[in-house]
Amino acid sequence: MSTSSDQVRGWLAELDAVERDGADAVAGLSNEQGGRRPAPGKWSVGECVSHLRHVGTLLLERLEPALSRAREAERRSERAATLGLVGGWFTRSMEPAGVKRMPAPANFVPPSHLPLDAAVQAWGIYHARLRRAIESAEGLALEKVRVRSAAKGSGFLSLNAAAWIASTLAHERRHIAQMRRVRGVLQLTASRTGSPPP
């Protein structure tokens, strides 16, 4: 039987991979390249980074106190938590292979003015905070910890803490894959115009 410790170690390994892949996706990009959109209405690499940090921070503002309350109430379990029917679907939809395109809610749209280097630095600070939250989840009965979505227009969407952690990691993978596609478009454009490639 999978334990809470196993689950948390798995999530931390996923976060390690996200950080490695994210660093690779932004490596070598200047602020100008990081702010360049591949097409009108499409996000730049920098906007993807800012979106992940912004959305993740909004979630942590709700998840962290919920985990703290669970610890104070001694809601503990040594068993790995299930994501639930809706939570499992939501997490799968966040993965890069998710077929459904999801327009960002109004309060999740990233700022377009933040330089890439500043966005990446803020992303790293957020990741450290997410890591601490995941570590603090070990041994808690995460299925009993309910957290409402911070997205505008999400209605009464409420998932358990395990589903939010899993879907957040999937959401990171989704936008890192998007960053790589943006770099590919910029490289193709550079090869056609003779400008320096990203």
C-alpha cells in the first residue's frame, strides 16, 4: 500500500523535474526574447513563467492555511490520498497531453511587462514555497482537506489538497511544454529572418 510519505516523495521528485525542465526552457533567453510572443494573442515564455508563479501563489494562499488547520486538528493519515473523481479528471486535463484548451480566467492572466529574469526569479521563490507546502502535507489526511479554487468564474469548484498539489505540478508541465513550443517558433522565425536564435 502506498503511504503518505511515498506520495510526498513522489510529488517532490515531480517538482525537481519541473524545476530542471523549467530551467532548460528559459536557458539562454534574453529579456527581449523572453518577452517576444510567437503570434498575436499567444503568450511569450516570460508570460508563461509569470502565469505559473501567479496562479500557484494564489493557490498557496488558500492551501497553506488549510494544511495548517488540518495539522492543528490532528487530521492525520499514513495512507496516500486519492485525488477524487473530479480531482483526478482535473489533474489529467492539466497535463501537456490534455486535449481540452483552457482559456485562463481573468485573474490568472499574467502581466506582460515583467522582464524574463525577474519572472524566473519570482518563479524560483514560489517553487521554494510550494516545496515547503508539499513537505508539510506528509502524514495529513489530505482527502479531508478541501480547498476552493481561486479562479474567477470557477463557481464552487472545490478539490482536496492532494488533487490541488497533483494538478499544480501537471499545470507546470503543461506550460513548460508551451514554453518549448514558443522557443521552437522563435527559432524558426530567426532562421527565416537571419536574426539571432533564442
